[in-house]
Amino acid sequence: MAGRFAPTPTSDLHVGNLRTALAAWLAARADGREFRLRVEDLDRDRIAAAAGTAERQLADLAALGLTHDGPVVWQSDRTPAYEAALAALGGRVYECFCSRQEIALAAQAPHAADGLRPYPGTCRDLTEAERARRRRHRSPALRVRANGAEVTLDDRLAGRVTGVVDDFVVRRGDGLFAYNFAVVVDDAFQGVDQVVRGDDLLSSAVRQAWLAQQLGLPIPEYAHVPLAVAPGGGRLAKRDGAIGLARLAADGWTIPRIVAWLGRSLGLEAADEATAADLVDQFNWSKIPRGEWVVAMGSGTVATERGPSDSQRARHRGPAEEHTYPANNTSTTHTE
């Protein structure tokens, strides 16, 4: 049994990422699980443009005391495993020649809950002659044939979640394997049975659970932690609070102070300073706030903390609610 943290090394970890990593580590250690690390470096071009980022991410996690078990897994080393899993899907995948623009313009492709669009099925039933003609002009992506499957799972923080699985991409037209595919194969490989990550990835869970079923792999327990957000409610950005360990240290924050601050944001009791190990015994899912964590820039202070506003509480999902998610169309760059 193991939990995990799996960042994409396209930018340094900000405080929201570090908070999620701490939550994942505490959840695993509190239950006696091992803790795995994985670097999700499949997008070669974007990773190359951020040279050294993966090493800084791993150094930040180590600095916080988030120890891990076993070697760090790099997705760029795992292509043979993905090829084998793809072969196991057999006829449950098909070629797709659509561009993102064509999908967005499709009249029958309404927006999904997270702003993306479910695939409208344009290429699902092409004849072999049609596929051969299109291959001359564009390399196809591969999509699963989900047939509108509906998946329900219970999330430790978001409650019961139901989603209709669209025909999502498992391998891109440029040959790279997609996030939703690789993560399922790798979680099983690393023995991960508990996935704790940001709730911006909640709608991906139904896809991943469905794919695990198709591959005969176990479905992990999911817990999607409310995000850290800027004062206006948007995602953290460098201009309004997406600060990381290096910036905090430069402004005089010690590691124990940072850990205590992140721990308090998860509803744990922490003095001015703490280690990650100090917080394990008091970790409890019921303590984690169900609202977003607002990170603000203060005058003379790198970051301040305050609770969610009434509007943020209203739009955030509570643990006892039931939610239905249409599947989204494309995997996005993510850092859990």
C-alpha cells in the first residue's frame, strides 16, 4: 500500500503544490502506507524548456521532510510499459484525426464542468478507407472507445462522484502517451492505492477509474484537496501569490515555520514551527477545510492566510454531496 506525489516539472512548486504534497504524505504515513514519488516528464518539449526544474522540485520535497520509499519513477523511462498497456486494450482504442480546434468547433460538443469539452465522437466510426485517407495528411491520436460508460466513486473529501467517460486520448498524434493513461499504468506499477491531489483533477478520476478497470488494475482510493487560490479566487500565479520555497526562505521563513503554516492550512494544530513528522499523529480527513485556501501577498510579508469567503464556501464541494461530472476532452499540464 502506498500514497504518492507526482509533479510535472514545468515550473517550480508553489505553496499550493507543497500543501498538496504535505497532505498526500501525511495521509499515507498516518495510515502506515509507503510514499512514492514520480516525475511526470512525458512532454519532452516543455520539460526541456524548464531544465533543472525536476531536481528543484525533488529538493523542495526533501527539504520539507517528505521522505519517500523506493526510487523516484520518471515517466520518460516508462514507454515500454505504456506500449504494453496500450496493446492490452486491443480493439478498445481507435484512431482520431481531429485537431483541438475542430473539436472545439463541433456543434455537439458542449462545455464540460471544468471548461473543457467531451469528445463528440467524430472519428469513432470511420471506415478503414477513410482512416487510410486521413493518415496521409495527419498522424492520428488514439482514443479509448468508452461507449458512454458511467463511473461512480467515493472521494474522501468530495463525496460521491459520478461521471460519464468520454472517448479520451491515450496517445497523442505526436506519439506521446497522455496523462490520463500513463498515470493509471504508473500508479499500479508503484503499488499506489491512495491518490491525494488537488481538486482541479477530480473530474479526471472517473476516467482513470474506468481505464484501470479495462486494464484489470486496482482502483485507488481518491481524495481531492481543495486548491490554494489567489485573493480573487483564481488559480495561483507568480504575480499574486504563487511563491515557492526559495522565495519564502529568501524572506526569512525557516523550513519548520513553513511546515507549520502548511499544516495549519490543512486544519492541523501546529505551533510556530513543526516538522512533517510532528503532524502525522493528528492527521484526520475530517480536519481538512472543505473551502479553498486563500494565499495573499501582504505588505512586508510573503504570504498571509485567511479562510474562504462565503462565495467560495458556496461553490466548493462538501464531503456529503453527490456530484456528476461530464468527462473533459484533453489532459492538461498539471502539478498535483
